[in-house]
Amino acid sequence: MEKLILTKIKNGENAEKDALGLNSDEYHAIVGKLYDKGYITKPIRSSNVYISLAGCAITEKGLLYIS
């Protein structure tokens, strides 16, 4: 799922939880991992939960991970 989300970000596709069929907890956990590993820039948070990848960018490290 991590590589799928990164690929969608790279291609400018919808990588929000509804488009991926994930619940909020799953989405928060995956996005948190991607950010903690340095694969994406800081996502939008609300009440200590990652809620959106809007404005997020994939980092060089993230590009290397999916290639």
C-alpha cells in the first residue's frame, strides 16, 4: 500500500483514504510511516491524526523507494 500511495502522489492521482478504500486509522498509520521514513513531505494533521496528503510531495528518498 505504501508504494501504491507513493506512485499515486508521483503521478498526480487521488491518494486520499476514500479513493484507496481505507478507514481513517489505516490511512493515518500508512501516511505516518511514509512521513517518518522521509518518503513524503509533511502531510496535513488534525488532532494528531494525518488527514490529507493535499500539498504533500514525494521526496527523492520516496522516489528511490518506488523505483
